Amino acid sequence: MISIGRILRGIYPRLLLLKKHFLYTCILLRSRWRRSSLTRIANKLGVELNLPPSVSINNAVIIGGQGVLDIGRNVVLGDDFSSFIPSPVSLVPFTLNAVIEIGEDTNVMNGTRIIAHKSITVGSNCRLGPGVSILDFDTYSITPQTRSNAPGACAQIVLGENVCVCEMAIILKGVIIGRDSFIGPGAVVIDSIPAGAIAYGNPARVIGSVYDYEDNLAVEKD
């Protein structure tokens, strides 16, 4: 005689698979009303939102703050089939004078957080991988005497055109990343990175140039 426990053990994996497909379906069905929802939320919060019709919204997006959120044409927010599906994209121009600008043709993957107290600019044609954090402020003051003050120091962040920031990297206040640069997975960027640099590590350091890397590939093919 087959026990109930054995039957349940056989059914359980199938239920999990069904749940997964159900979640995918819900996410896809929601895509039609995400744009109107974001606009409504922005208006309610007082966020000045520029959201062109060509922007693709493929996963949950959180908007907060009181500043300006300027999203360029053909920007992609989220990915239906990313491993970070439960994680929304967070775009928060926190203060009244804060500005977040995302250039056209940029892809922002699930779980990415862009939070500005001053100014964050992401150039056109950039790639921000899953779980990337870009914060132009210290969460708390570094000095012990003023640590209860939140946030700490703030400074503008700028990513040039065609920058790639890989999964789980963190970009902190005052950083300027030159065009074409490649920031490796999990890197913590606390200093500016020159154009075309390849940077890895915590803290991130430059280990090469994307232009030299392309030349090496060309030599290998020959």
C-alpha cells in the first residue's frame, strides 16, 4: 500500500514547477499595466518622471523619493527570465533636488538599485547586471561623532557611455567611470575608473584595458 507521505513527496516537485510557471505568467501579464502604475506612483510621490513609450518594463520596478527620474529611449528595465526574478529594479531619487538620469539603449537587470541623494548619471548603451547597487551617498556618517546622522556624505556619480557593470557590483559616491569600461562581478568601486578599463575586486582596481583585450582576441583568431 502506497503511503500518503510517498504520494506527497512525488507531487511536491511538480507543485513547485507549477508555481514557478504561474509566477512567470503573472509577471508577463502584469507588463501591460506596469507603465501606468509607475506613472501613477510617481505622481503620487511627487517624482518628476520621464518615461518614453519605447522603454521596456519586464519586471517589477520600485520608484521612490521626491526628485527627478529621467529614463531615456529604448531603456530596458528588468528581465522576465533572470535568476533575480523576485528582485525588483529600484530607482529612487531620494531628495527633492536628487536626479537620476539613465541614457538611451541602456539595460538595467533585476535587483539593481540606483539611489541618489544628489545626482547619478548612467550613460547611453550601458549594461547593469543583476543586483548592481549605485549609491551616491554614505548610508551613515563615517565619523563616530556624527554617525547618527543619516545619510553621510554625498557626491555625484557618472557612468560614461557603453559601460558594463557586472552582477552584484557596488558603485559608491563620487565615482566617475569612463566610457567602454568593464566592472567585474562583485567589485566595490570607490575610486574613479578611466575609459576602457577592466576593473575587478574589493576595492576595485584596474587590471587591464578592454581595447588591449580586443587586440588580443584578434591576434588569437589569426
